[in-house]
Amino acid sequence: MAALVTITIHGRSKSLRHSRNSSPSLYLHSVIPTDAFAPYSSYNDELLTILQETETRLDSTAVAAHLDGMAYQRLRRGVSVQARRANSTFFTGTQLRTKLLSPYSALLKRGISVMDPACGAGDLLIGAISLLPKTWTSSQIIDYVDRSVFGIDKIGILAEVARNRLKLALKARAGIDSMQNIPELKNIRQGDGLEKNANYSGIRLILLNPPFARVSLPEPQSWGEGLASQAAPFTLEVLRRSDSGTRIATVLPDVLRSGSRYARWRAEVEQVAKIIRLEPVGLFDPWTDVDVFIAHFQRKTNHITRHAEKHTWYERQQSTDTRRRLGDVADISIGDVVPHRHAVEGPLVPYLTVQDVPVGATVTEAPKRHFNGRLHKAPFLVLRRTSAPTRTPGKRLSVSIIDASLGEVAVENHLVIVKPKDLRQLSCARLKRLLEASDVTSWLDERIRTRHLTKTALLDLPLALCDDPSIYVPMNRLEDMP
């Protein structure tokens, strides 16, 4: 999984039609061939050597490492980051998989069937095996894993590594001394988790860390078109193909939870699945600059209801009080000028860009350019649109005031415009103090953990989030602010 590159799916010889029974497997093709993973074979050979050891010669510390972070460490060492990004190959670390699996301990102790349709090197399935009852005998454990644990990955060497790591988990857990007593685990195989012969029937728990890379959708979907995270169509198709009542636990990029463009995707998810719990997590891991959340779903009946139960995807940010929101007192818009797209023509006007608007300043002059589109009349505030969740102490919002003396100005699309409804310069100064409050950063970090602010999130921002009593705002009018 990754959200750092753009992959265009190509080479289609026919149009695709998406339905509940179709397989959108072409979403998963990448421009970098999977033979870029050939160096990973050396790690698989290392696993095979360990599997040949007798129980008495097994190094428990080494086995634990191979069942935890060693597989990812070897992948990062042997396979280029370009190949890993393009094929969305980023393994689930121990802390994340523990969070994902912890609600299912009781179910796993009952021996329910488990599937990971994008299993990578098998981390989530290994985590599931670790939760099996301590009272089970070796034969019970072996029989369960052989019959009831399923994993699929499109990259052959990853599927093979997953299979051998699961064998190692069995060897360590069940105390098996001979390879002859370890089954082949044919249910761990190479393939596309959304192909027609990927059988979801009878699976009671699906564990999923889907591909995150941005792709060009092969055709418009009911929820969106153009570039989108692969996690969106992959997860939705998994939900559709699951049996009624199946539980699905998945790690997803936070943009699916909080991004405005995925609102219709969220609505479609609610049509087919009950949302049990959503948990913002933060960074996927130290090497992957993508914020994620964990979603726990349960597949509804196969009959899709006309009016799905509405769920708040960021419910921690909702409040029962009557605090005013930023959208009640200000209009919010995104700058209109896309420099590489808009011709330099039209009236000559002041032009605001990220480079020409110092953070925290009141801007009284700006470069000029010709622009034939929408202009914005000062005074107003501008925020930098790129605003990743805070990793160190600091403010999430970078706020500047655009002085009324500039008149009508053109604004670059990397800036967000916040214009008080009363159009007063004094209101801009008061709003700036509010937006720079520390609680605003905390609120935004929970509400939207993506690299770009959205208009929707800013409209929802409560104005009373301020730790300075002198500007606390349970107000009825913006002019009431000190």
C-alpha cells in the first residue's frame, strides 16, 4: 500500500462493466513488472533453510524476528522503493496488526475461517494464528490453518514467502520437528484477490490491508472517476463479495474517511456494510508517509437497503452543543488559479501564491498577473491548503490576512480563502486568533489526517476551540468577539 505515486492502468482491449458480480481486477495492474521482486527470493530461501531445522535447533529469537519485522526489513533492503510503491507493497507492522486483530480474539478462538485477499508476506494471517487457543493440540492447529486460513497475493514470491512464514509459525507454535508433518498450505497462493475464482463463500473474518496507490479508474464509478486510491474500489468490492454477517477488519488511507471526494464512496460502503467502529491511527509506519485508520465492518444482508443507516465517519468530532462553526460566520473557497493550466490573459490584478504570502503576516502588497477568472475582494484570510497532520508541536493552520487595500485579487489553488460574512478587516483579525488556537490543531488532526485541507472540514470547525479565555466564543454574532 502507498499513496505516493500515480499509476495509469493501460493496455485495455475491452471496456469494463462493474457490478456486484464482476471482478475489477484490472484496478490492480501496475506499470512496474512484478519480476522487480525477484531479489526477494533470497529471503524465501532463508526461510526454507530455517524450516529444515529440527525443533531442538530452532533459534526462538530468530523465529520471532522472521514472524515479525524481518520480512519487511528484507523487502526494503532487496526491492526498490519504486517497485514497492507501484505495486502497493507495504507490510502491516506489529502494532498496527495488533490493533486490527484485538477485537477478534474471541472469534478466532472459535476457529472461524479467515481470509486476507491482499496478504503480502502474511503478517495479518500470522497475527490471527497467534490468537488461537493455547489448549489446542498440534493436530488441531495444523488442521485449522490448512483448512480455514486463506491468503492471496498477486506477486508470486510474496505469496510463497507468506506460505513459508505461516509454516514457520506452525512449526514454532505446534512444535513440529519434521517438514513432512507440515501441510503445503495450498490456500495461500498467488492470484488476484478480486478474481472470479477468489472464493469468499464461508469466510467469516476478512483481514485486509489493500493497495493504496493512486490509479486512474478504468471507467467512471458510481462514487467517482479519474484518479483514486486503489483502496477504495478494492475494499468496496471485498465488502460486496463477502457473505452476510462476515466481519471485515481493514487498514485504510485516512483520505477515505475524511476526504470530500470520497463522500459518495462512504455512502456506498454504508449501503452494503454496517460500520462497527472506526479508529484513526496516524502514520502507517516510519517509512511510509501515509496516515491511516482502522475500519471494522460487518456485511449486511445481500439485499441492499434503499436508505442505508447513516454513520458519522469522524464521530469524535461531532458535538451535542450549539457552538457555531466556521461555516456559520465565513465563506470558504479554494483559490482558482492553476498556474500551469490558466493562460496569462485578462485584467492585471494582484496575485497571491504560497511563496508571496508570509505565514502570520498581514499582506498589503502582492505581485501581479493577468487572470481572466474569478477574483476575490479583500479583506479575507488565506490558509495553506497543504497541511499534513502535525508530527511535532506546532499549529496545523498557516494563517495570513489579506488587507482590504489590495482590492480584488487572484488566488493560487494552493491557498484556501476564508472570508468573513461581514467582510470586515477586524473580523479577519479575530478569526485569525481563533484559527491559531492549539485546540484547533488537535481537532483537525482527528477530523482529517490527509495532506490537504478540505473545504468540508473547515466549514465544520467549531469556533469555540480556543484555549485563551479572552477570545472564547460561545457567540451569536462574530462582532461579539473581543
